[in-house]
Amino acid sequence: MISALSIFQRARRPLNVLAGAIFLSLTLVFGSIYGRDTLRNSLAQSRSQLDALRPDLTAKQQDLRNVQAHIEQFRAFRAQGLVGLPDREGWVEQLVASREQVLLPDSLSYVLKPPQAMTDATIPESAAASAAKPDAPATHDLDFELGGVHEQELLDFLHDYRAKVHGRFRVQTCQLRATPTGLLTQCTLRFFSLPEAAKPPGT
Amino acid sequence: MKYLLYLSPTERQLWGKDGQGWQRVSGEPKGHVWVVTDLVEESFAAIKTPRLFGRDRGSYIARQLATRYPDTPYRSFLTPDQEGDLIGRIAPTRHILLGVDAAERLNAELDATPNPVAGVWPVSMLLALLGQDKDLPANLFVVMPAPGTLRIVFLKNRTPVLTRLTLTPNQARAQVDEIIRTLRHLENTQVVARGQQDHPVLLLADRDGLEGVMAAAHLKLVKLPRWQAAPPGDWRFPLFDLALKSPAGQVAPLARRTEFLAARLSRASLVLAAVIIVAGIAGAGNNLWSLLGMMNESRQLETSIQQINARIAEVELNIRKYEVAPEVLRRAVTLHDDEIVSVPAMDLHLRLIAKALASDPNLRLKDLRWRLLAPGVLPCNAPDPATTGAAPPEPGSEKRKVEVSFELVIPEGYGPRDRVRTLRDISSQLLGIENLTLWQDATRDLASGSLRSGPVRSAATKLFWCMTLPGIAGVTDGQIASSRP
């Protein structure tokens, strides 16, 4: 046993070299496998990142083209009051002013209802999606009643109001009833407003 | 050069082998020394062991060796080919003990050798190896004459059972007598059966003058096929070559071989280390090659990602210049186009109604209602298709509509026929309007109802029309018309 130990002691250095070679080879083999697998995962992540970025770039480019194509129209919307804070006081003030402008009898009464999230858009899916967002468009129904007028006077009144009010609306309902003193009109004008809360990236 | 020390009873010879073969060497060897003994004290002993495994068998044989050769450490054992099944080969029971009972001589010789000893092989064992050639008979006398001596090794079934070194003059008659004497001994000990058969003899010497004498003694000379064409000048050289291969049967104790075995282990370790390194590099080569390729691809991907990010940043910068969020702009345009601009003007519909009523200037509108209907809302108090069993409109086919309804007042002086004609004219005019869908028709109600007169008539008869028109400018109402009740 002592002789056998002596053999190993005399060959200690080459045996150490052998152990080092085994360790080095194992490190090389398993290290390269580990490195290959790690880099493969990293590559897969990079590819997926690249795949995700490409449609993002396409979408941004489409956004830019869209902005370039409609920016003048959008600025007009801002000026007309469609985009930004709704000028609810201005709407009712202009209603009175337009009645006076077209010389209608002083029989105007109105109710401007609280703003509502849009629910009756032409495309229901987009309406539902947009209603859930804080910067979703809102509607404001302005009900007014006017007595002793003629149909044409009503139309003139609406034309004048549309031209001067700081906001965009559509006629939602209108009822004309014949009375001894003329027509009694009950109409609802639906104003639209779009908050400009969402800012472009970086601003 | 490799060195071999040959120890005979009378002399000590140092031989060296290089490219030119074996030659005597004088002076100190320069390397490990293989030792071959050719001494009288060499002997074999066959033993049978119980069926033992591993360390038990080793201990048993070691005890047998110590019993047979108590005075020398130069002893070893051989395991001949076993007969029988697999278990017989795994745990053999037949062994040959061999020893050189000349410890003092060997210790002195090995101590006098300055170089490390590779091992000590008795020449009897080397001769036995030579005689185990497949082309030779299984029972064989191997005879090697030397000046003044004769070495005889007998193999039974290719297993060495006896070795002798005798002082025999180099004369054919004397040598044959010695072989016969050995044969008789084997017959007496019943190792060989008595009989008249010829006994094969492998003679490692010049056979001139021996064949006739041997034939007379029923000894048959056999030849080693590989040496038949060109026999060696000295038959010890093939034995020396055999010893250099370090075959089994080495008898020196481990302590004598420490340095040699350490050197061999060192060399083997270094060779193995080199092989492992090469194998490791080869094994990792494919992965490393893949790694290089993937690193290159990774760099390209990173570059692409950076380029796309730069382009995205550039596009975002351009968008920022307009001070508007694209989403807000998109919503504003959609809102404007879908909810405001696309709604048909009320003026137009009022004019269409006025035109339909213009045929009779005596008619008066009592009540007119114009309203936008959201998609899916049933117009003119129409019954729900789900309750009536009618097919519901296809999803997505519903569109915004404009509902127009009015109530008409007809002068009191109109008789029943004039009233019907007037109502038919109005309905006809309304149905002539493009894309108009008439949901309630006063003419139809009149045809299916009662004809009345007086105050009862005005209270019970209501001349009412209700219709829908497309609620989106430029869109026809065809789909709605097709699904009306």
C-alpha cells in the first residue's frame, strides 16, 4: 500500500496535469453548451424584440403619415371647439344670441345636460372601447324649446347657430307641433367634445 | 536504447537494444532496466482455489504464495485459460504460482543496479509464453541449451507445470538424456501418462545431430513457424523482446518498481491529458463554432434593433413636431366624419316631406318628428323581431337611421272618397322617395279600419305616417328595407 502511494506521489504532477486537463475539457464542453444555450435564448429574445419592433415602426410611420395628412383638419377642429375643453357656457350663450340674431320670439328655453361618454357611435365596438378610456369623446345634449316660429325660421336659426357656436354638433331630434300661435319646436342638439389629454410621446 | 539485465547462475550480463538489435553493453545503463533471471531456483506450482471473487481470491492466492515461497519476495502467479462457463472465467479456480527462491542474489543484483528496475521476469515464464504459441502442441517440452546448462520447461495443456535448469554438457546425448529424465519424472508424478507416444520438444538451439537421437527416444522436434525461416542467432533475444513488452509473470515486489511505475503512470497521464484536451476541444468545437455564428447573428440583430429604434425615435420626433397625439387626431377625424359630417341634414328631409304634401294645399301638418336612431334601435314603435319570430338583422348590418313621422290634418269638408284619395296620393309620393322605408302608413290603416264621420271620426282617426331614411349621407337603406317586417 505504501509503495502504491509512493507511485502516486511520484507521479503527482502529471496526475495533476491530467486532472486539470479533465477539468479544462469538461469546462470547455459544458461551458460551450451552456454558452450556446444562453446565447440561443438571447438570440430568440432579440428576434422576438425585432419582430415586435417592425410592426411598431410601421404603425409609427402610419401615424406620421396620418398626422401629416390631417393636421390642418385637426387644427381646424381645435379652432372649432371639437377638440379640447368643451365651451358649454359659450354654447348656450350663442343659442340665445342666435335667437336674437334671426329675430325669433323671446320664447326660448333650454337645458344643457351633463356630458356623457359616447355609446351610440356608428361602430359599436370602437365606441365601447373608447368609452372605457379617460380621454374618450363625450356627448353633450342641448335641449331647447322655441314657440311661435315657422319651419324656415327654425332652419335659419339652426344655420346661424351652427356657423357661430364654438363647438361641433348635430341635430339629434326635432319635433314641430302646430299651435294657434305657430309651431312649437322641441329640438335636441348633440355636441361632441374630445379631450386632448393624450400627448404625443416625449412631450 | 532499452536495457535488459540477464542474470544466470554464473554471470551477470547487461544488454541494450537499439535500431541494430541486441548488443552487450558495458558501463552504466541510461534508463529503466528490465531484468530476466535464468536461475536454478525458478519453479512453478499449480494450485486450485475455491470459487472466490475479488479481494478474497487475491488474499487467498497471496497466502498460497507466502506458503510456497516463504523466503523470497520474488514471486507471482499466472491465471491460465480456464475451462468452463462464464462464471469460471470471472472467478477462476486454477492458478500457477511462480517464484524465484534466490532473494539474496536478486536483492544484491538489483541494489547494484543504479537505474530503476522495470521488473523481473524469470526466463522459465518467458519460455512458457513462447511455448504457448497456437501452432505448437498443447503438451510440450521447451528446451533451451546454454553453455554448460540446459533449461527445460514442460507445458501441459499450454500451462507451465515444471521448469528445470541442469548442469548438462552441450552434447546431444547428454541433453536428450536430461529430457528423458525429466519425462520419467513427469510420468512418475502422473503428470504425463506412460506410453510409447512421441513427445514434442521445442528446441531453442541448433539441432544438428540431435534429431536422430531424439527420434530414437520418442521425442519429436517441433518448430516455431515464425522463426522457421530465419532462426535467431541467440535464442535469448526473442525472450528479451518478450520481456521488454512487460508481460504477465513479473515477480519483483512493488517497492522495487516504484520509480518505473511512477514514470509509466506519469507518461500515461500526460498522454491521456493531451488526448482529453484534444477530445475536449473537438467536443466543444461544434458548440464553439455555433457560438461564433450566433454571436455574429446577435451583433447583426442588435444593429437592426438599434436601427429600427433610431427610426422609431426619428418618426416620433417628427410626430412631436406637430404637437398632437396621433391617437387623438385619429379619434377627432373619426368622430367628425362618422358622427357629424355623415349625418344627413334635417332640412333635406323636411323638404322631401313638404314636396309629398304639396299636391293638396289644404292639408296641414299637426305634428312632425325628426330624430336620429342609433344602430339597432327599432323605428316607429315596430315590434321586436325576436317577439314576432322574424329573422333578426345580421350583425354589423345595422346602420344609423333617421326616423321621420308626422300627423296630418285633412279639412273637415272632405268626403270619404276624397280623404282616401288624398291619403293614397301622400303615401304614393312618400314611397317614391329614394331609400325611404315606410313603417306606418295612414292609408293602410284606413283601409283596414272603420269609416267614421262627425266628432267621433276626428277623435278616433289619426292620420299618421312613420318612415325611415338612411342616417348616413350617401348610404342606401336597402339592407334595412329588406329586413323590415
